[in-house]
Amino acid sequence: MSGLPVVVGVDGSSSALAAVAWAARACVRHDAPLRLVHAYTLPTRGYPEVISSARELRSAMYDQGRMWLSQAVAVARAEAPDVPVEHDLRMEHPTPVLLAESTRAREVVVGSHGLGGFTGALVGSTAVALSVHGECPVVVVRGQQHDGPVVVGVDLSPGSDPALGFGFEEAAAMGVPLVAALAQVDEPSSSLNARLSGWPQKHPDVAVEELVVGERPIPSLLELGERAGLLVVGSRGRGGFAGMLLGSTSQALIYHAPCPVAVVRPA
């Protein structure tokens, strides 16, 4: 086993543990190692008064982080016993930690909500920061997890290519079809076929369904997510899903998607 690891942000929540389980299965699919990371900063309130000094607080948070990482390791080994697992505990702000991890990861995986840290911060500035500045795909694990198709939101810009590439790789590894959904109101279906040119040849075992979802891309993508194993979108592009991702679409997917969501930044 070699190559870049799948990195998971851990914060002790059930959502983060679900992300660990998802990531462990991704490691099996892609023959990749797993890296679990917990980062924390010292809070100014919210801890018992009996913890009276900064040193005691640091010690308590360190011990808590170790416990959460141990729980995450147990989940990963139960899900994928043959996958190598490493873990790291850092006293730093989660956003720069995740951004640094993204430079040497196959993908960064987080839960959709949690106890603070990675998953709690994700719904907001961290998600935008990762989408804009992250160096690898970011997967937010939420909703139902099943064996449905990989659904990719496509526009007609070259910025869609990384999302398509990631989507085809995941569909091939999962052994499921790929649904390419074109979010353009005024473009014919032939434009989608042209956008897909070359990808089915690279992944001949992946069955492809093409859809033009028209003028309501966000509801359409969320509806497609009801039967999807994974939703994939680019972080920016020319209109459609990708162009709106840094605004309403990202919020809609992170808060409401009925399945895991991958955000893929253009190279």
C-alpha cells in the first residue's frame, strides 16, 4: 500500500466517527493509508471551574483528544482492519491544519456537524477556505450512506474536469454508475455529451447517465442525492453548480444533502 493518505478530521462526535468509517472504506477502495487528525485550541469558557489553570486545561484537552483519536482508530480498524492507520494530535486552529493536510492528502474527509473543531467549524468559513484554497478534494459525510450512483454536477467550463475525474474514479472504485447532471438552462443535451468526451473511454466499466437539470440546479441535485452514494461538485466554474458553490449551493449541500458530498477544486 502506497500513495497519499485519506485524511479525516476527528472531534469526538458521532458525525466525525461516521466520516472515519466512510474514509476507511475509501482507503480500501483506493489502496490508500488512513490518517486521523484532531486539532484544538484552548477555549475561553465552557470547561469546569475545577480546571483552574491553562496548564490543567491543556492537559485535559490533550487527554480528551487522545481519547477521541483512540475511538476513531477503533472505528477505522473495525471497518477496514488491513488499512494502515496513523494519527496526529495538534494544538492549532483546525482550518490551517486541514489546509496543510490537504497538500499531502488524496482527500480530506469531515463530518457534517460535531462538537466543534473540524466538523463544528466546517459549516461556514472552513468549508469555504477548503473549497477555495484546499489542494485536494474535500468530502463532507452526511445523510444516508448506500450503494447508489455517483452524481456529478457539471457545467460547461474546464473547471468541471477535476470533479468529473474524481467522480469517475469513485464510481469505478465503488462499482456503481455515474450520473452527470448539467446545470445549464440554455444548453442542449449535446453540450453535456461534449463535456463528457474522453471520460467514458478512460473508465469503460462505468455506466453513464446524462441529465440536463435546467433552471433549478440546487433542488435537482438534492433530489438526485436521495438515490446517490456520493454527490460531487466543483468549487467554481461558469454558472450552474460550480459557479454558485461558494454561496448558496455549498450551504444547501452541507446542510441538506441526503448523502455524502465531495467538493473538488480545479487544478
